[in-house]
Amino acid sequence: MAEFIPIALLMCGSVFLLLLLPLLLLSSKKKCPANAGIPTGSMGWLWFGETLDFLKPHPPNSMGTFLQQHCSRYGKVFKSHLFGSPTVVSCDHEFNLFVLRNEGKLFLGSYPKAMHGILGNFSLLIISGDLHKRLRSQVVRFASTCKSNPKYLSYIEKLSISMMESWKDRNQIFFHNEARKFLFNLTVKQVLSIEPEEPLATKILEDFLTFMKGFVSIPLSIPGTDYTKAVKARARITSILKGIMMERRSNKRVEKGDFLDMLLDSADLSDEEILSVVMDTLLGGYETTSTLLALIVYFLGQAPYVLNQLKDEHQSIRKSKGYGDPLNWEDYKKMNFTSCVVQEVLRCGNIVKFVHRRALRDVKFRGYVIPAGWKVLPVFTAAHLDPSLHQNPSQFDPWRWADVRMNKKVTPFGGGPRLCPGIELAKVETALFLHHLVLNYRWKLTEDSPLAYPYVDFQRGLPLKIAHVQS
């Protein structure tokens, strides 16, 4: 699921995501230094380099043809020319960890400049150093406050039950779309205290759909393109947020107790910084965790033996409670197999394929030399599917997570100073939704599979044949 996560995979940061966009930058090609030790590889054509091949869609539980061929020919660490820059691509887990842990020392986040126009100059994906620490700490504080709050857990259940009630008379749903709706409603409530049925929620969602369409498009700043429409949609959302902020400040007697109130109470934040943190949280809450939920449903639909054990765990939890009693933090901590399922989906589903970094100076690692100014792309997918780290890596096997050493072999939320701040919050939201889903519905997959573009999506919205069952 990230460079930063939603309110929940809270920004997994890599929103972590999404975040891995098909962006082609028209920047001048730097000459490759002649330094000995630069990884071998190929540089492709002119300023396009090998970007188009690198971004070709492929199943997220595979490395894709580009990486498979390059690793076979050059090894796990190789050079290329991607996103307008000479680049070192790492499919080596140890090297990836080295890059992530040395953020701000040897490497710096370096996302394509076109992302600035759509994310804003204060996005957690864009900024670095002390500013990043300061804004990220706000998200960490909010996520920590929410994750075990009984009121918040109750609201997750309320929305989950409400959504599933609306499915009772339907025999097919488009689950990824439903998951997005669920997470969007959950996020705007916790961040802005806006209820799903309010007209303002509908307005924000409409603009957010436009924003997301452009967010994953080629950044052509030309009237009529998805990118330009997205920039305008972001401006409209920002305008709405400014209006809400002004109203809160003019009526200080009304305390909502939401994330926006928390940010407004922080004296060291400017309005632009507050707006950017809210936008980042909405983005993460809307997109990353909904994709996680969709991938879980997809993998469970292919593994009935896993689904049966998951159902047994949740039936046991339900039987231990009184009729109608809400789930609490202690119930969540009993969801051990659920946690294994979530972790395995993150490993196999690879919501965040890679992140962007830049070498601040010449860096040496295990005989390799990464020249100053070069891009570095740690590819998480490759490590997650590495047979030297995972037995039968292509197999969906939640039981492998009984080995506590597994946590050191995966980086679905990134790492280092940019580790996703909302990991646990995302898992709580996912687990409580799954509790009601597996106890109340059965589903059958139709013809739709996830693809990495490199962001993960279902082309048809993951249509499911569903049937309501008595829990």
C-alpha cells in the first residue's frame, strides 16, 4: 500500500501511490559519467529513455517483462534512463533498504516535476527535510488518535453495515468502486466532519474523481486534457476547504473534533500547509486503502481455503460478543489471521511498485557507484517476489506470515523517514470492513484482473457476483 498513507493506508505511501505515475518528463538527457562501478544496463532512446517499456501494464503480482528481462541480463541492480533522467534501478532488497534508510543523507525524494502541479508544493510526496517531518507528524498524531478510538471504530462499522445493506437486493456489484465510496465517505467524515449524505460530500467527490483521473494521466498542460482538468479540480477542492477553514475560525464555539480542527489548532502550520495535508489525507484515504480492499477480495475469490479460515476467525469473534455489540480494539487485536491475509495481499498485490529518489552525492554500495544527481528507483515488487526471500513467491499464502521474520523481507509501506504514517489505521479500517463482508456475503469473481500501470487498478471496477447469507 507507500510513501504516505491515507487517513488510512494512510498514505501508504506511497500513496505511496499512485504515485508511481506514468509521467514522461521532457528534460535534457544527462551524459553518463565514466566512473567505474556504475551498474551495467541500457539507456534507451533520447529523452524517452526506456520509460515507456518500464511503464507497460502488467499483473501486480509479477515484475513485468521490462524488469524480468533487465534483471536477467544485467542483474538486480542496473542502469537505465527513466522519467527524463539517468537512473539506477534496484530490484535488490538490501539495496532498497539502504536507499530508504538514508533519506536526507545520501538520497532525497525526487518525484517528477509535473507532480508538483497536481499535488501542490507542500505535498508529503514532494517536500523533504524538516518540513516533511513537521507535516508528517500531524498525520502520525491523527492516525494514532483514531485507530483505537471507540467512536471511530463504531463509525467504520456503521458505514460498513450501511453499504452492505444496500447490496442485499443486488446480484452484482463493482467492488472497487464500492470500496472507493466507502473509504471516501469514511475519510471526509473523519477529516472534515462531512456526512456522506450532505451535498458538499457529493461535490467534493465529483471533483475528486476528476482529480484522480488526471492524477494518473500523462501531464500535458493543455486545455481539455485530463491533467489540466485535474489541476482545476484540485483548485476547486482547495477553494471548498478554504471556505470550511474560514467558517471554523469565525465560529470558534463549534468544535468538530476532526483532523481539520487538530490542524487549525497547530500554531506552526500555515494555511497552505494545512490545505496540503488535508488534500494528501483525502487522496490516501480515497485511493490506496480502497485498492487494498479490492485486492483482498480478488485474492480471496481465488483462494476459498483462505476465505474459510478467515470466516472461522470472524465467526469466533462474533460468537464471543453479545448480539449487536460493536467491535472494539480488543476484538481487532484478535484478528491474527486477518492480519496475515492483509500482509500477504500487500506483498502479492504491490500497490506501490517503486518510489523516486535522487542521489545527493556519489554513493558507493557493495561495489556499485551511483553518481550524484542520478535518479534511484527502489522497486518493491521485485523484492516481494524474490524466490531467495520468499518460498514460492507467486503463491498467495497468508500462513507464511506466521514467521515473524517476514516483516523484514517486505516494504509495502516504504521505509525510513518516509514510512507510511497510517499503517495501523489502514489495517483497522480494512479488518473491520472484512469482518462484516465475510460474515454476510459470498462472492464470485468475473472477468477482471488487477493491472499495474504502475499504479494498481481494475479496468472494469472489479465486478462481483454476490449473494447475501445469514451470519
